[in-house]
Amino acid sequence: MFYIGIDIGSTAAKVAIFENDIINSTFVIPTGWSSLETAKKIESILDDKGISKKNRKIIATGYGRVSVPYADKTVTEITCHGKGAAYIYDEDCTVVDIGGQDTKVITVEGGLITNFTMNDKCSAGTGRFIEIMANTLGVNIDELCKLATDGKDASISSMCTVFAESEVISLIGTGRKKEDIAFAIVDSIVSKVATICGKHSTAQNYFLTGGLCNCEYIVNSLSEKLGSQVKTKDSARFAGAIGAALLAKNLK
């Protein structure tokens, strides 16, 4: 039997496939303009792998979870990310998930979620924020982080994406180096995330998940802001999907 977690975020859809008790495979595809179309593509990929209604259980999570009509159940991102992080990290931790539309901070103790905070009022402190700012500089997110490593002494004061973008344009107009502006952008988002983490005062182990988890500069910058080493793994991007797949094993 295959147990599958589908985590459809605003920018990317992550899938984790367990065959009985072992991870069989993971994959990611762009969400695109339609979560429903993305779900159809995922089902086609599953069909190609020989995974059908007869031999699978599926839980969907994430921004587009309601757009997976063939899922046996939908579960919130908080629950799935907590479950997935507990599986990946295997010790008490505070999970930091910087998503496209929101940022979630989840404290996991003894494999259970004991606290969570979610920033979903605006895009400041999210992947969408950094994507917009990168576009303003004419680079992608990886290039932005690379530039930021050589930047310094610049800041963005506004937490509103619209006003922050205006600040970036103003910095460009004054002739500031791209590296300095990139530094200011990353510092802004990391500071916002660190503020959210501050509501979890008992945190000791931080574990970064989401699409930015493989960005070394962001990991190091967040570690510096928190005064504690932020850990991550390659599988951390799939934390939500892995958690959903693990929960699928409990379906009747």
C-alpha cells in the first residue's frame, strides 16, 4: 500500500510517497495558476508510477488542499508540518516554515504540536515578499541571496510589501549597489521571521522548512538573529507532504 502526502503551496506542490513504512520517493512541481490543474498533473504522475485508487491512501494539505478531489482527506498545514518535522528531525524543535503566502512557526515537543504562530495578514516575512523584491532587482531568489552575501549597511524599514518595494526602487535610484539592496531585503524578511519566533520563548532547536530551506545565506542569517543555530535538511522542503503521508497511514 502507498501512503501519499500532497502539499500544494502557492508556488510549488510537494509530494511524498511512502510504500508501507518507507519513503519511496518525493517530487515537486510548480503550482502554476491553478491548484486543480496541478492536482491533475500529480495524479497523472502517480498513475505513471503504478499508484492507483486501489493501492493508495492520500491526504492533501497546503494552500490548495481543497483542490485535490481524489484525496481521501484534507489536513491543515500546521498539523502536517509538525508531524513531518518530528519525523525528519526526530527531536523536540521549533519548526520555521517560510511559505509563499504565510510563515508558520510551530513548536513540537514529544512529537506533538504544543504551540504555533502564523503570519498571514500580509506578505511581509514570506516567500512572496522576497520573490517580489528579487523581481524588482531583476534577479531570482538564489541570485538575490548570493548578492546579499557581499552586501552591508542598508535597510528596509517598511513591513508593507508595497512600501518596501518603493524603498527598494528608491535605493536603486540613489545608486546603491545591488549587493547592499539584496542584503537589506534578506535582512528585512529574516528580522520579521525572527520576531515571530520570539513568541516561542522556550525554543532551543530551530528547524527551517519550506522552499527557502536550502538557501545557506538565509539559514545563517536567521541563526544569527535568533542567537541559535537553525538546522535544516534536504528533505525539509517536503515536511508538510511527509507529515500528510504519515497521517494517511492512519486512514481506514
